[in-house]
Amino acid sequence: MTHFGIMCPPVSGHLNPMTTLGYELKQRGHRVTVLGIEDTQPKVIAAGLEFQVIGKSDFPKGATKDFSTQLGNSSGFKGLQYTINWIVNTAKMYLRDAPDLIKAAGIELLLLDQGTPEGATIANYLDIPFVTVSTALIFNWDMSVPPMITSWNYDPSWRGIIRNRVGYALLYLVNKSMLNIVNDHRQQWNLSPYDNFNQYCSQLAQICQQPAEFEFPRRELPSCCHFTGPYHYPSSVSQESIPFPYEKLTGQPLIYASMGSLQNRLVWVFKMIAEACVGLDAQLVITLGWGVNPEYLPDFPGNPIVVGYAPQLELLQKATLTITHAGMNTTLHSLSNGVPMVAIPITNEQPGIAARIAWTGTGEVIPLKKLSVEKLQKAIKRVLTEDSYKKNALRLQEAIKRAGGVSRAADIIEEVVVTGKPVLASTKQ
């Protein structure tokens, strides 16, 4: 039995897949402890994992709600900058407190979400192994593909490579504060400094929720990088029951609209979605997420079903189309069910995910700044009526099934434990 420690951002898009991975390892006889701020405890306990609170004074109960409220009102670079500031502040807290907690708990290997770049330095300092887990879009810097925060299409020409290099140079400047904080601690702990993001990643194994088919062709991936496909909660994991008025479903083709649990306070976007669906032979379900109470909103055009939260996986099994902010979990949930999408990316890595939706032909993309009812309605009709989108979504569904999911991810982690050596990816990925 190995005692694993998990570090990840305290939001559902990261917590859900990481606790699912932890649950799988626990089912195999291992011990799993999540180090998280107080707000994450209920979800961790629901997954049957151990919990160690960290940063109680820095991030008291309710801090995640404050973060989501601010981020939900942001878009574009402003939203990205706010997210980076949050990551920097949590990094300071983890670097200060996590080493002592990890030693006291007897954790033997760390599972580090790519959204916790400070984790590698903590593992180096404690001289324990770690595995990198990409629950969002794979972060690895690679000049053959655009930076993950951009909406740029894949372009392998020399022009595309130059464009990418300029993008990464700007991204380096945006992330310089994080690199400085990490390197300050590396100097204090007599560790060699980092000079690029890829050094944050494990040399033993890097596992990614994407199937390989949902990633641009890369030239610089390490040999220990594995595309395992998404990690979904099995039915046996305790989850909060989410009520939904199933009796209101009419049997018409179902359009499921979600702008995620964070970047969702742009109520005008939901109104446009409702207007764009008026007159279609389809039924619209809108889920609002954090902080937007449907009781306080005016009625949307077309009388869609509007709820605060919805049982997403269950509804996507019935859906014909997803309208999404291009968050990784909603995107992978849709593709796991062979459902094509219309993407309206807002901030962070969502433009990069949307670019891959367009590249794979699994949906249409409308940038937030160019969103209009007319453009949205045209995109919806195109995805609903042209067979290629559904065929491509089904192609990705099959790729996800082949990728192995959480079981394969756990196999890779266990191989790291047994061998202590890098686990190399199959050339068939």
C-alpha cells in the first residue's frame, strides 16, 4: 500500500477528476490524502478520501465562493490575470505549509495537478516522487502548438511557429511572478532554479485527461506523457444528489447549455442562448452554476428549463447538442457521449480548448466578443443539421473509450511506485 497525497486547485473542474483518481487508487488498497483549503473538504469526504486542511487562515470557509464570484464576472485577459493571482497566492501558502503537513502525514508520492506548479518544488525538497496530472488542457509548452490560453488554430508552418514563440514569450512574462516565487524557495532549499514551465512537470509520469485525438500534433512531448482520457465518477462514489425536473422534458432533441461553475455570471450570454434557440424543434436546458439564482432572473425567451445546477452527465446522455464555455470537463463529458458542441470560450484555457473543438470538427466556436443571437443561431443550426459534427463527436467518443480513463491512469501511477522509473508512453497514442 502506498500513501498518496493530492494537490489541486479548489474548484470542481480540478477536484472532480482528481478525487475520482484518488478514489480509484483507494479501491486498489492505497491510502489517499487530499491537501486542500477548507471549502474542498465536503467533496473530498464524499469521495471517501482522507483530508488535510491547509491554509485555514489564508483561505477561510467561503473563500472559493468569493473567487468564483469575481472570476464569474470576468472574461479574457482580466479573468486570466485574476486566476494567476489566485494561483500565486495559493502557491505561497502551499510552499509555506505543505512540507510539514506532508512529512507528518507520511505521504510517499504526490499527485500534482498542473494547476499547482509549486508542487514539484515541494516534492523535490522532501525528496519524494511525484506524478503530474493534467485535468484541464495540457499545459506543457511546445513551440509546435499555440499556447493553451490562445484561440489560435494549429499551424505547423514557419509562420505558425514564429507566432507560437511570440505567444509563449508573452505567456512567460504573465507567469513570471509564479516562477520568481518558486525559485525563491528553490534557492532557500538548495535546489537548482527553474527557467521554464515544463520543469514543473514530473519526469516519471505525466497523465492527461484528454484523449490524444483531442490534442494538436506535438513535437516536444516527453516520453512519459500519457493521454488517458477523462476520469468520471463511478456510480458507487457518494455524490450530492442534484434534483432536476425530468417531468418537464418533452422528448424533443435536447440542447444542454452550461457556461461552467465559475465563468457564468454573464447573464446576457444565457439570454442570447435562449433567444437563439427560439423556433428550433428542440428543448433547451440552461444550468447557471455558482451564484446565479434562477428565481431572480427574468423569464428567458422560449421558456427553456433553467436551473442552478443540473445532473450534467445524465442530461448529456439525452442531449443532441451542448452549448458550452469550452471548459475541459463539460467538453470531455460531451465527447464521452458523442455530443457535438457550440463553444463560447471566455477566459483561461477555454480559448485553447475551443480551438481544439474546431480542429477536431466536433463543434463550432464563437468568441465572446463576437457573440450575437444571429451568429449563435446559425452555429446551432449548422451543428444540428450537418452530419460531420456528430460523426466527429462519435469518433472522439470511441477514442475516449480506447484511452482507458481513470483505470489506465491508476495503472501508470502504480507502475511508478513499483519501478521508481519513468513510465514511457506507447507509440500508439
